[in-house]
Amino acid sequence: MAYDKFNILTSTAVPLPIENVDTDQIIPARFLKATERKGFGDNLFRDWRYNSDGTPKEQFVLNNPIYSGKILVGGKNFGSGSSREHAAWAVYDYGFRCVVSSFFADIFRGNCLNIGVLPVQVSPEFLDKIFKAIEADPKTELEINLPEQKITILATGEHESFDINDYKKGNMLNGFDDIDYLLNIQKDIEKYAESTPL
Amino acid sequence: MSKTLFDKVWDSHVVKHIENGPDVLFIDRHLVHEVTSPVAFLGLKNRGIKVLYPERTFATADHNTPTRNQHLPVKDPLSANQLKALEENANAHNIPYWGLGHKKNGIVHVIGPENGITLPGATIVCGDSHTSTHGAFGAIAFGIGTSEVEMVLSTQCIMQPKPKSLRINVNGELSEAVTPKDVALFIISKLSTSGATGYFAEYAGDVFKNMSMEGRMTVCNLSIEMGARGGMIAPDETTFEYIKGREYTPKGKDWDAAMEYWSTLYSDDDAEFDKEVTFDASEIEPMITFGTNPGMGIGISKDIPMAESIDGSPATYKKSLEYMNYNEGEAMVGKPIDFVFLGSCTNGRIEDFRAFASIIKGKKKADNVTAWLVPGSHKVEEAIKEEGILDILTEAGFELREPGCSACLAMNDDKIPAGKYAVSTSNRNFEGRQGPGARTLLASPLVAAAAAVTGKVTDPRELMREEVLA
């Protein structure tokens, strides 16, 4: 599915300094019953965000009006567990375009890249700096520069570079998805398939 | 050049390599279920394309299905709608579909091997992270997201950078009551839930050589819980014996040709791995988890570790114990429990029911325990009946449900209530995984059985010794 192009994103960020945030927290299984990609943002972090009667849990960061923005900053090993792309959809649908962490689970990272959410992996030290900067001033802005592969804490100018492979970077910059690419090489695929008996 | 088992299978499936980018990897078998596929089929519809190779695609309903009264219409309208969507999509694209009530229906990772869909040397994907299960056969098998499901439906390929290689050796002999589940939970407790992220694992050594296919599936199933995309075991006589004669397994000349290829599937002696770890089987005892990720496991006789002794953030650790309402330094043995869940793609196979029955035979289910025993498939259910296991279960006060993922992810009505403790043979103890507020203790079928008859966390070796004395 095509998505908006990603170039340079400047935004405040929402801090979630918890490690091993798994996709069951990002979106619990009972909200995976849809047959269309709609409305997942409402249930992002459902059980951390709402009580069982549907009232908001005031202490949870998404319910704290001080914090807002298009960037979610999470602790180490963000997105572990289930392969549900619904987790990445929920992040996107809620309004985030970028997730920053010191480590991402594999499938979640891939799902994000496939739907237009940029996963930015930084060093544990830089992650700590971001958390501290936001703690000191919730209006702290981060700049995510995809062409230069650079993340900057604007107030202090502190920055770090991040990795992304050239192919995926091109896709994000242009809003392309893998299927466009694969459909273009279908002849090669069919040729390969003929040679494999399974 | 010498190659690992993983290299051999991966490299032979690369249709195209993109410089500083992913490989285009051909997928031999694509397993589809109701939860992660509807948006992918919608994508095909929007592009106006059909499934490229329906004969390489198999669909079943398992995640969002009831485990009682499957012959009746599904009550929850959202679930019913999702199941209907799968059936319609499968029919529209000529994909074999084994829906509710079909004799081949069951959990996708149980029915793949049962029907011979899972074969050595194959690439297998499914929109489910526990697809790693199929690695037990020497296949490269891993979970994918819905965008990738759409890719495979439309082009039979996905685009993935080649992961790094990791070999996990466990040598020696396993002790009494130590099952494949314990081996896996032990490894995860040592490596942590992110210790193998970016890697594809190969399991090697005496313990896996001597393990049954069911056991190997349990181990490979849990590869994702240490962050690895998948894990695999070189195929051997045990593997060939298991797959021979199954419905989709090659026959006659095709079998001979396949055997020739399969016999080349092992890591060369001097193959290099990016990372290698080795454990001694005698170190492993029956395991149980005490926290909210599968890496938070200990030997059942041990105490809950102190925050300062663990790697990672103490705040996250304490949040986890708070959720479980446990304290550092407490013993796990003797902790009261409320529910027992036997089932899932991790431990829902016939061997798991045999193990469970071996402990509860001649005993009674504890009054304070609600037990949900859910076979992984109708074939497993049949075997439970044929082998007389159902009689043992019934005599002990247990009942058997119908196949499905059930309380492993609690999408259906099988939800553990808030605050209750469940000893579960499934794969994830995340907060709310088995129902909002539910508390999960992951363990083997033996530990689950011991809990089911005593009503608390119990070392199964104690019951086994009583048995011998009696």
C-alpha cells in the first residue's frame, strides 16, 4: 500500500522509556478482528492507555497533554513478539511517522518500513540524551533527516547518524512499496519458479 | 566454499540480490490464516491482480475461532466476518482452504507438518511469528507482516536482507522431566528476548539429534522469543521418517530426487557462524517464567532473581514483577495458580498430551483450577482419543476442547480473567496476552500437569517420584 513520502521530519516527541515493549502492548490481539486497515490508532497501547471501563489512565504518556508529536521514542527492544503488522498500523494511524529506539525487534522494524513509519535506531547513550531532553522540556524538538540519515536534538544540536539500506531509503523517500518492485521483475520470478519443483 | 545449512537453503532461493538492499527471496510454501490476511487480499483486489501460485498457498482458520461448538455459527460478529472473509478470499483465488470443521483444520503450524506441506530445504512463510516452528524440518521458515503476505500472494517473493547466522549447541543428556520446552525456555533465559535479533539460528548437538520431531518443532517455534527470525535443525532420519507418506510429501521418483537434495542439507564442517553459543544439557531443569517476557524464566526450584542481578533496566524489571504481583527473591514452587492451558503451536501436539497425561493419570484435577486443554488440530484430537489419553483426562476431571490457538493469544472467548494466574504451555507471557490483566507462567506440559493436579506451582519431578515410590 502506498504511503506518504518521508524526507525531513521535525517534531516534538512522545517518550516511552520502557524496554521490551511488545506488539501485544502496542495493540492487543482482541483488536485484530478487522478486515480493513482502519481505526487501529484508537487502540494503540489500549491496555496501558485505558482502564477496563474505557476511562483513560491519566498517568500514561499518551493521555498526558504535555506530550505530543509525530515521533515516538521507546526503550530498548521495541516491538518484540508477534508479527502483527497491525502494531505498525496503529502507530501510523495514531499519527506517528517515526519510532526512535536503541534496538528494534526484526519483524516490527520491517513492518514499519513497509508502511511508511521510519524506525530510527540510535545508541543507548543518545537514546538516554533524548529521554533526558524531553524530560527537561517536553517541547523539545527532534529533526529526523532521512536523506542525510541523521537525527538531531534541535535545542542542543546534538546529533547521531542512523542506518537504513539504500533500497528501503529510496522507497521511503519516494513512497514506493516492495510490491511495485516485485511486480516489475515478475518474469524473473516465474523463471525461477519453473526451476523449483516443490 | 563451505556453507551453513541456512546459507544453502537461503542462497538457493535468491531470485535477485539488490546491492546494499534486500534479497528477493522465493517462497515455496505460504500459509495463510484469517487474522493477518484480509488486508493483504484487499491489496490484491485494489491492484486488480490474482494470487500468482495458489498451489503453493494454504489457508486455515485458527487464531480467531471458538474451541467449543465449532459446528454452530460463530457468535462474535467480527470474528465471523473475518472467518467469512478468509473463506471467500481462498475460494476467489483457488487456495486450498481448511476452515472450521474441516478434518484437516487446526493451528497453522501444527497442520503444515502433519500434512507434509512442511519439507526440508523449503522456504516457508506465514503472517505469524511462530512460523519458525517449521524450521524443525530443515526449512527456512519465518513470520511476516501483512504487507509481506500481500507480496507473497501476488509475487511468491519477499524482500529481506539475509540475516546473520547463529549456532546454538546443546550437548549431553537431558535430566529427568526436562522437555524440549524447557530447553527452549532455558536458552531464551540465557540469551534474553532480544539476544538473537538479526540472526537466524541453527540448533545443533546431542540434545536436538536425539529429539523427536514434535520436540524439535517446540524448540524452533520459540526461536522468535529470543528475537531470531527463525531457527532450524538439519534434517536426518528422524525427519525423513516423520514426513514420509504424508499427503503433500513427494512420492516415488520425486521422493528419491528430494532425498538426494535433502541429504545435502547440513552445515559443512568448517562453515563459519557469525555467533555461536554452547550449553550443557545437564544445566537445564524444568523451567517456569515469573515475569512478562519469555526471557524471564528460571529453573522451577530457583527463586525469582533480584533486580540488581539482571541485565536491563531495573525499572522495567520491577514494572514486570508488579504486574505479576511477585517479589524479588520469592520461590516459584508453591505459588497458587487458577488456570492451566495446554495447547498452542508450541505445545499442542500429541507428545504434549501424552506428557500431560503421564502426570495426571490416576490423580484428580485440583478444585481451584480451571483447565483448558486444546489440541493443535483435529488429527491431534483423533490421536488423543485413539491412544486412550482422553479416557485418562476424563477420569481425572479434565475435558478436551476443539482445536485452535485459543488462550495462547485470547482472541476468542478463551480469556484468562484479570489478575488470575495461568500456567500455560504457550509461548508468550506478555502483559494481557492471555486476556486483559491475565498473568501467565510459561512452562512445559509436565509442569502444567503438575500445577493442574496440585493447584499450585509444583515441580513435576516430585509427582514422578511419588509415582515410583507408590
